[in-house]
Amino acid sequence: MTPIVTFQDVSKWYGNVIGINKLTVDIGPGVTGLLGPNGAGKSTLLQLATGQLYPSQGAVRVLGQHVWNHADLNRRIGLCPEQDAFYEWMTGWDFVFTCARLTGLSRRAARSAAERTISSVGMEPHQNRAIGGYSKGMRQRIKMAQALVHDPEVLFLDEPLTGTDPLARRELMDIITRIGNEGKSVLVSSHVLYEVQALTSNIVLLNRGRLVAHGNVRQIRDLIDKHPHHIKIECDGFRQLAARMVGWDDVEGVRVIAKDRALMVETHDPDAFYGRLPSLSLEDGLAIKSVYSDDDNLEAVFKYLVEL
């Protein structure tokens, strides 16, 4: 696939502080999650990708073009920043309409675009209220509307879910998913791992300004499967099952959790281990009820990689 966003040996430093350190990565179409702990360089990466910062070294391209000082390219990308920077007295409608005009749309086109995008983010009932009276969720939605109002090809979202209530968060996630399904490319940063996992399986993971991992969550998880994989199994015959599993070559250890009638198994080959379970569950007296592993989720991948 042709990359949508390209970082080639990019560094950005502020005096003695390094924001991005020799980053090389290609980001393709669709929705990509940008992850990392505080200070990892996520906001710096987005500011470089949207032409707000000039790289100290290296090249940043979006849609094949250099982003710095490129007004025409700015009309093809949208940004929903983490920080609020509103004129609080403006209504939501005025704000989105003004942003549409600033992208070069005519008054008629800007009016139509503002109506469409405000409705698409569920803010039509509140569009004539002053932004100063908006809740956090409303402010995030109206920021999303301004990022979409000029129908950009690429959308950059910096922590768009921060501070929102569960309902607003779910609705914003649905909007992001819909945008990706419509064929646009979205790079969304977040520290809320389970929400990113619900949006996309494709991630870019940063730590201390460096690229730690890039790709599908499962592929990244495969890279660290050489380390013990923890699997919890609930079973009526849990002690009998423990005795069976101790003899398997790929099992590193088995711990009995009697109060849960369960086992915690450590294995260095989870695929082989899972492959045995269906037939094993049919044996008399075992009756495996559930199999669960925290190590299969994004949070486990994240914790492991950033602690390397």
C-alpha cells in the first residue's frame, strides 16, 4: 500500500530535550492508533505531520508531499488538537463555519459543510449555544466537526476521547470508525488502550521519542510470545487438568487457583497450547468453562514493550 504519512529519519529537539528521535515509519490508509506513555512524543509527531513544527532533521511527508509551509496540502488534512483554543463567546455554528471559510470554502459551500459536519457529530441541537457553556464532550465533538468540515483526506486526532463521559466517548468512537469506513485515513492518538483496540488493530507505539513497534497488534504480540504467556482456565476438574498440562513441553508452569476452580498456565507457545484445548475439553470430568488471557490484549503488549 502507498503510505499516507511518511517519517524518514526524523528528529525534533527543543534545546537539550528530544521530542522525536530518529523516527522512520510509514503509516498506511485506514485508522491507525498512535500510542505511548506521557512524554513519548505523540503530540510532537502529530504537530510535525500537520506542519505545525519543522523537523530538526529528516523529512515528513503526507500524501507524498512535504508538509512544512504547504498551504495547499493543509486543505487536504484535518486536525483535532488535544488543547482547546476557542473564542468562548462564539457559538458552535460560528466556530465551524469560520473554520470552513479559513480553508478556502465560499460562504455557500462553508454553510453547507458546517451544517453537514455539525449534524454528523451530533451537535445540531447545541449549535447555536456559546461554546463557553459546552461540556467537555460537546467541546470535543465541535472540534471534530471543524476538523472534518473541509472534507479532508487525512485526519489527525490528538487524544479526542480525553475527558469525555462514557456516552460521548462511545459516540466519538463510532464517528472515528465511520470516517475510516468511508475511506479516509485517520491517525488517532490515545492513552486509553482498550478504546484504541476497539477502533483499530493497527498501531504505532512510541516511547521516549523512539518507535517501539508498528503494525497489527497480533503481529506485535507474536514478537514477544517467546516470553511466558499467561492463560487462565476455569474448569470443574481443575486439579486433573493441572496434572495433564504439567507434562506438556510448551508449558512453563501451572498454578492452581482453588477458590476460582481455575488454573493459571504459563506457556511459551500459546498457539500450540490453544490448539489442544478443544479436544481436551471434551474429555470426561474436565468440562473447561472459560479460557482467558490478559496477555492477548493491547495493554499487555503496551506494558511489555515500554518496559523493555
